[in-house]
Amino acid sequence: MTMNTLKWIAIIAPAAFVGLFEFIRHEYFHEHVPSVLGNLATMAIALSFTGLFAHFIFSNVRNLQEKIIRQNQHLSTINAITNDINRTLDLETILSNSLEQLGSLFDLKCSGIYLKDSQGRPFLAHHKGLTPAALKGLTASGAAPPPPPCGCSQAMDNKAPVLILEAQQDLRCSPVLLDEVLPYTCASFPLKSRGEIMGAMFLLKKSGSPNFSPSDMALLEAISHQMGSAIENARLHQQIAEVSVMEERDRIARELHDSLAQVLGYLTLKTATTRDYLERHQEHQALEEIKEMGGVAEQAYKDTREAILGLRTSVSPEEGLIRSLREYLRKFDRQSGIKTELVVARGTVIQFTPKAEVQLIRIIQEALTNVRRHSGARHAWVRMERVKGQVKITVEDDGHGFDPAAVTQSKDGRVFGLQTMRERTESIGGSFQIHSTLGRATKVVVSLPEKG
């Protein structure tokens, strides 16, 4: 019964009762019942009706209040679990957090989540409370892996929840319960996103706990939909990260060919020249060649250490771009001796795709490498700010600057770095600019859409 229906009953019922009662009293009892006795009878009937009516009204109000409280609790639970699983893009964390929350909420004996692999075969991705014997049976390898228990297969096939009231007597639950004889209740739910089945989840209630009510099943079905979306997002994030890694490997191979391979080729030629000088007993010229090779080798060593530091720097979903970048700048500061600071404008929320974050880290690393090699700077700054719907990232130094046009036309090693930074920026839909003149500071500016 709704509150609106209850309101109309409270208005109409008393008036109808009074009208009917007065009609009966005047038509049938007015001439036969003394007035005093009639009045007492009227009062008694009226009080009785009032009590019964009040009990009816307040019982329904209480039921409505309890229903609203349950609905609010369900919404609060959905919100809490949704926030918890959407706080991270790590699949293992999502599965663990989900089962942890549901286990405490419904007093579960055990639970498990099955996901489909790339070939559509379900496998046990995570569980809570399974005994070692049950786990061994569910994860047994072989030509025909054991099917998911507790109605998970049926839930995935029918795309609908499955409720098993006498789980201890159901063969579908025997792989989990084994020889248990105590009464259990089991429910399984498909995990789906945008109509696609990602897997299924089973929940087994402890013996003696109340069965899953219809409202519990509705709540869990809503939660399973949220979990399905979170699982799909985590998998997409993982796929994007893997693609980014492959692209980064290809780019690093090209950069190594353009930089380190050239250095090694140069050293090979210089070694042959030095050998010729020594064979002709021209020790002074040989010594000069050795000094020059030492300087080149030292520079290559610094570049390699810096490249290793850059490769070790990655953006994890938990830390985010800002914390990862701040840690990298701290290490760069220590290795290079150049005071380097990260400046983020107040209120600027940095949020990019995983691919954009990887490319931004590499662009900043390349810009700072150029600062160390060529600028003669003592300070460098990495600034981030929001400007007209875009996030602007600026790498600035206090060095002596250079002529970008002259560098572009020359075979200076810097041209490869500038070209790489431009390619990286364009690959994520951004714009790239260099502002520098001889004798003045240099600015590398990258602009990206906010959701780049």
C-alpha cells in the first residue's frame, strides 16, 4: 500500500463509518433503544472503530517506513560497493573488495567469481572461504575443466539469477559443499556489461542464516550489474596498458637506434683511428682521441642511466600521474644536480587516459634530458594548468637557450628528441610547441584536451 492510498483511506473511512452508523442508529434503534443506553453504545462502537482504524493506519505507516528504510539501506549498500570497486582499475582488487563487502553484508560461508577468458571459457578468478579440498576440485586442470558450481553456468546461460534453497541436496553445489549436510542457501548472478556476459558470481549463506529474500536478490542483481561494468573497465584498462607498452617498446627501439647505436658506431670509428695513431707511434694524437672517446662514453653512460630511470617510471592507477611524476623529478634532481620542481595550478585536476599518461611521462623525460645535456641550466620546472578547456604542460629551464630552427636543420642529436616529443604529443591528440632563443630560457609546451 502506498502513502497516497493510505491518505485517502484516512479521509474517507471515518466519514463513511460515521454516516453509516448514524443511518443505522436512526433507522433501526432510535425508537427501541433508550437514549442513554444508545449514547453509550454509540461511544463504545466509535471508540472500538477508532482503535481498530488507528491500529490499521499506524501498522501500514510502520510497514511503509520499514520498506523505505530497507530501500535506503539497499541504495546505500549499492553506493558503498560501487564506490569501492570503482576506486581502482586493478581487476584483482575489484574482485577482492566486492566479495569482502558482500561476505560481511550477507554473512556468507563462501563465495566465488568466475570470469570468461579470451576463448569464452569460465575460470575461477577469485574466491573467499573455499576449503582447500573444494578449491582443488574447482581449479583442477585437464582436458575438460570442472564447470562452475552453484548454478553459475545456468546464470551465465540464462543471463538471470539462480536461487538454490536446499544447496546441500543440490548436485550443482556439491563441488563447494562436498559432504556437508547442514542446510545452506546459494544464489548465483551473471556479471554482465552492455548485454555481454563477463562471468558469474556465487554466494553461499552460512547454515542457520535467513534465506535470500526477494529484496536481497534484487539488491544483489543490481550489485552484479555494477560489478560487471567495473570488470569490463578494468579489462579495457589492462588492454590499453598492454598496447601502450608494445608501442613504447617500438619507440624505444627507434630511439636507441638513433642515439646509443650512433654513439657506439662513433666509438668504433674512433677506436680504429686511435689504433692507427698508435701503430705510427703518434701517441699524442692517440691520447687526444682517447680523451674524446672518454667524454663520449661518459655522456652515453649518463644518457643510459637516465633512460633506465625513465623506463622504471610508470603510472599506476593507484598513484596517478602527479605522484609518479613527482617521484621521477625527485630522482632526476638527485642524479642531474639540476633543481627540478613540479608546479600544479590550484584546482587543476589532471585526468588522462592510460596511453596519454604514458606519453606525457616520456615527453617530460625527453624534455628534461635535453635540459641536462644542452641548456647549462641550474633550475627546471614542470608546470601544469588548465587553460580554455585544455591541460597545458610546460617544461621550463633557466639555461642559455637555443635556436630551434637551426637545430631542426642540423644533424644535432637534439633534433631526434624534438621530433620524438612532437610525435608522442600528436599520437595522443595534443599540440606541441618550443619557445626558445639563444641566451634565454627554453619552454617546451604540450596542450591536451582534458580527457586526453
